[in-house]
Amino acid sequence: MAKKGNVRVSISVDGAPEYKQAIKDISAAEKELQSEMKKTQAQFKGAEKSADALKKKSELLSREIELQKSKLAEQKNMVKNASEAQQKYGNTTEKLKKILEEAKEGTGKLTEEQKKAAEAVDVHVNSTDELRRAIEKSEAQYEAAGRAIQKYNTEANNTEAGLFKLSGELAETDKELDRVTAESEKSARGLLGIGNAARTTGGDVADLGKVIDATVASQAIISGIKALANGIKEIASAAVGTGEEFEASMSQVAATMGITSDAIRNGSNDYKTLEAAAKKCGETTKYSASEAAEALNYLALAGYDAAKSAETLPKVLDLAAAGGMDLATASDMVTDAMAALGMETSDLDQYIDEMAKTAQKPEFSKVILAVVALATIAIVVASFVLMFKTMDLTPLAYIVPGIFAELASATGFYYWKARAENMIKLKALMGEQQLTMTEEFQDFPQNNGGAKG
């Protein structure tokens, strides 16, 4: 049901009841599958990397992927049906408007021929007023169909993102299963070799030795071929897994920025810009393309468009690498600095250097506070030991007020020294620009040394 002005309308999209039932059935199957996954996790707790556990996980992931594919097909079909419904309402509106114009040019009343023309598009009217209301209703239906398209598109995009993630997880599971299976086969072959060697002690050593030599040589060739094939398979699986992980990350970025899957398929320039930036950073930095895509998503969440995100991405990765911090923290620091200090991307290099130094080296004010805290603890412990041995509580009369006075002085010093250090950093970051004095800094010393101490 949709509403435009005072007009409430309902739209008819082909397959809507069937779609609801299909999604309901898929959801029920998903719940059942989730219960099986929980049961499997409990069954193989502590043995998650065993061959049996990996086989069961692979089977369940494959079934989940099939369910998601079915859901995606249903959603894309509804996008198509809603688009057709919107086109139908649009055509109806245009035809009714044409009939209304013809009536205005004539007598101002609908002729029998014009009434029949309206009936041809399933609209029954006897006056121009009724015709206007029919046009308004048709326009509202057109808009409602548009909203339905957006809804089904969003659901399809979310399902597709989940499908990418599941595919990556399945690839990793199958890769681990192949590795475990190969190790088991290798162990079995080793035990077989030991048994064969043991049996040689009771026979003709010379003749049996020839047989063993031939067997070992043939097994070595076979093993070499298998190892080569497995190596190629592992490399290919790793490449597929990395590619699927990257696609899943980029799909999340696209969803955050509002880039639809249809726009991507039609060659969206924004998506190409983001994809190229992530791949380039994956080649030129210590981070992978998937990790670079993750950082792009943080920038998208901060409201950056595709161009600005691509431009800022290398700076975020530089800060994360230099400061030894995670990508989310680095992204927040860069975006906050650009917003608070009015920086452009080109101005970030000095900021990154300063923040990296801060992350790696404790400030003098923090060192002083830590030393005072340790000294206080040492004094307290020593005093209690002394009081325990002498059974004299007199020291409490001067220890308690002394400790509080010391902590108060140290805290006050730390606060003012920290403000001084922050002011020096801000001035260094702003260069020759005039630093705007807020109420917080109006009573603060203006020299670079800040507060004394």
C-alpha cells in the first residue's frame, strides 16, 4: 500500500505472493541448517581441524550457498517484475494525460470515444474530474513500484554480499581439508614403508633389494607428481580464495556507498575507481587488496565519496603501518583530523609522521605520571610492611595525606603538561596557518614551551 497526497493506492507486482512464500520456505531451511551447524560445532569441539569436521563444514556451507543462490534468484526476479509494473503504470499515466488534454481542447467533457480509450488501459471514468483522480492514482502507483524496485534491489545486494563471504569461507575450508587429507595419506604411506622394510629381513636380500629399489623409485615418481599437482591446486585455491575475499570486501564497500550490483555490471566509474585503488595499495603496501578494501569501507562510513576515499586510502594505510595500529583506528584518526583541522589529503604527510611517533613513543607527561604511580605504590607497600613489623600505626597519620597530595600534584602536572604537548603538536601540524583559539586554550600559555615543568 502506498500514499501520495490524499490518494492511497496498492500496486500489483507479478509473483509477489509466490515470492513471499519462497522467502519464507528458504528462511525455514536456513534455520534448520543453522541448528545443524551448531550441532556440528558441539560435536567436533576441540577437533575443528579434523578431516571429519572439515568435511561436515564443507557440506553445510555448500547447502547454505545453494539456499542463498535460490534467494538471490527470487529477489532478482522480483526486481524485474517490479520494473515491468512501474513501466506499465508509467504508460497508463501518459495515456490518461493525453486523453485529458484532448478533452480540454474539446468541449471540456469526455466523449464516448475518450471513455473507451481510458477503458482500454483498464480505467473507467465518466468525467474529467474522475480522469484527474485516475491520473493521480496511476502516478502514485508508479512511485510505489519504484520503491518496490529499490527494496528488492537492496535485498539482492545484501544476499549477494553474503554469498561472496560464504564462497570465500567454503574455499578456505576445502583448502584446509585437502591439506589435512594429504598429511594423512603421507603418514599412511610412511607406515607402509616401515612395514615393507621390516619384511625384507627374512628373505633374499639381494633379489628383494632390487624389487625394493624399483618400488621406491616408482613411488618416488608418483609422489613427486602428486606433490606437484597438490602444489598447483593449493596455489590455485589460494588465488581463488583471495579473489573471493576481495570481491566480498568490495561488495561491502559498494553497499556502503550505495553502488548497486546493476551499476557495477554496467561499468560504474565509482566502483572502478575504488577497485583500482584497493588493488594498487595491495601491490605497493604491506596490506593486501582485501585489507585495503576494508579501509575503503571505513572511509565510506565516514561519508567520503569514491574519489576522496581512493585519494585518502594510501594515507590511512601509511598511518596504520607506521603507528602499528588497526585500520579502523587509523581511518578514524585521519578522517577526524581532516574534519577538525580543515586538512586536505595532500596535507596529511606531516600529521601521519607526528601520530606515528606518538603511537610508538610515550609522551614525557605520561612517563612522569607512571613514575609517580610506581613510587606511590612502593611507598605504600614499604609503609605497611614497616607498620606490620613494628605494630605501630602512627605512619598512617602522614602517609595517607602525603599520598593524596602527591597524586593530586602529579595529576595536575600531567594535565597541564599534556595540554602543552597537544598545543605544540597542533601548531606543528598547522604550519604557518593561524591556529584558532577555542575557549579551552584561551587561558593557555602562548609560547611553544607550554606550561612549565
